[in-house]
Amino acid sequence: MSTEGQQQHQRLQNQQQQHTLLHGHSMLTQLKQASAGAAAGFFTRTVTQPFDVLKIRFQLQMEPVSEDHPSKYRSMMQASKLIYKEEGLFAFWKGHNAGQLLTMIYTIFQFWSYEQIDLKLRQYEYLDANKNLRHFLSGGVAGCVGTTISMPFDVVRTRVVGQDPNHRSSVIHIFPNIIRTEGFYGLFRGLGTTLIQIGPLIGFNFAFYHKTNDLFLTMAEPPNHHLPVVVHLLTGGVAGVVSKAIVYPLDFIKKRLQLQGFQNARRTFGRNQVCFGIGECIRLTYKDEGILGFYKGMNPTLIKSGLTTALYFSLYDIFKAHFVPEVESDD
């Protein structure tokens, strides 16, 4: 393309981007963004579900996670072998249907709302110039939106994964049972703790992901506007591990709260904690399990978080690049 043609193409892109800033994404573009998020969520959940099962089993176990203690689960390898022996291979995808619904609903609303919020914030000169802050704010709010909408599926999935092997309660049984015995509130157990952690977690994910991608772009020789998939996987994975490690105790408390009222279905797993709020859960955990108790299940969580974030972002960028015109995509 000639220099004059490139300049004309650039002017056209600038005009289209300015129109997008003023009038927002079209409904078709928003639908495509949501579809890209759903597709990314579907593939990611299928790959990472086994790590989620391990994480939840460790989080709900009150006994110490130690090789020299008679607790049910003592290490990732031992827990994996025991789950396979007692429940079979498909146990690693227990709660997968609820997990898929959770993930797809979450990613649809997270990525869709992120694009819309980021677009609105770019209309403010200060935030338009400060991309890192804008990505953090957009990602944090989008994470809270997606979490709130998908929370009932997270509660149901936790109970499906956390029940005894001889219990066969499925999503369609647990969902109405929660409403009947605990009320509508039961579907949102742990939401307060979740929102406290999810805002900075997802905000940092987006900010760190975009920042590291920008750094790789500036180092590319020759400079270009597209990074290899492996770079997206690397930057997304690092963002997921670091941010999750910071807020992990809050995720632990959330899982404990989600099991309240469900203890009868967990008799073979050892003791069950009974608490009625965030403060009591923190107090009892510290009293019975010590400070390290808040980090039970952290190893499979960090593996899962790094893999999940890497796949979320890289797959979303791939699907968005395929579905959505580049001129309507943010840098």
C-alpha cells in the first residue's frame, strides 16, 4: 500500500474510533464481544475443572494439609489418586455443568461489561491518557458485574463438588433445595467476600495483562501491533498467579461460607466448620487451623488461576479478533 493510501486508511480508522467513542459499540459488536467471552469461558472451564475440584476439596477440609497427619487430603498427588480411586476419573469434572454455566455467564458479562465500561472511561481525558488506571477500573467493575450475576452457579457448583461420594445430588436438585431451605439469600452466600476480592483481582489482571503486552510490543523487532499467542498465554498466566496469590484468603473464606447448611452431605470428609458470617469464619479458622489454614488449596489454585487467566485472555483476544472489527477494539 502506498504512503498516501496508508495515511488515508489511518484517517479512516481514527474517524471510526472517534465515532465509537462518541456513540458506543453497535449492538452487533456487543453481541460479538459477548460471544467471544462465552467461547473463551467454555474452552477454559473444560481444561481447568480438575484443578478447581482439587482446590475446593482442600479449602473445605478443616484438618491440616500434611503428609504426617491422618487427614483425607494431604497433597495434590495424594488427593488426585484418592479421588480417582474412590470416585473415578469423571470426579475431576464433578460440578462441571454448573461450572460451565458459571464460567460462560461470568465471562460473557465480564468481557462485555469491560468493553462498555472501558469505552465510557475513555471519554474522560485523564483516564484516556492513563491506560493502566483505566484498565484496572474497567476490569475491577466488570469482574464485580460478572460475579454478581453468576454467583448462584458458583454456590451450586461448590456444593456439587464438596458432597460425599455416595451423594448424587445434581444441579437441578441442589438449586431448588437451597431456595426452599435457605431462601433466595442462600444462592448468594459468600458474595460480600467475593466482591471484596474480585474487584482488585480482576482489575489487576486486566491492568497487568495489557501493560505487559504493551511492553512486549515496544520490544518487538520490527515493531508491530500483534503478539504471538504464546506471549498472551505468558502475560495472562503471570497476571493470574500474582493477583490470585494476593487475594487468596478471601476466596478461601468464600468457599467455607458457601457450604453452610450443607454439612450433612459431607460426613465422610471429616469435620465441617459451622459459622454465620465472615468475621466468625475468620475467627474459627484462625483458632482451629492457624494462619496457614487460610491458604489451604493454594497450590492447585495458583496453577488453575494462571492457566485460567492465560486461556481467558488469549482465547478472548483470538475470538474477538475473529468476530469484532479491529477498528472497534481497544489497544
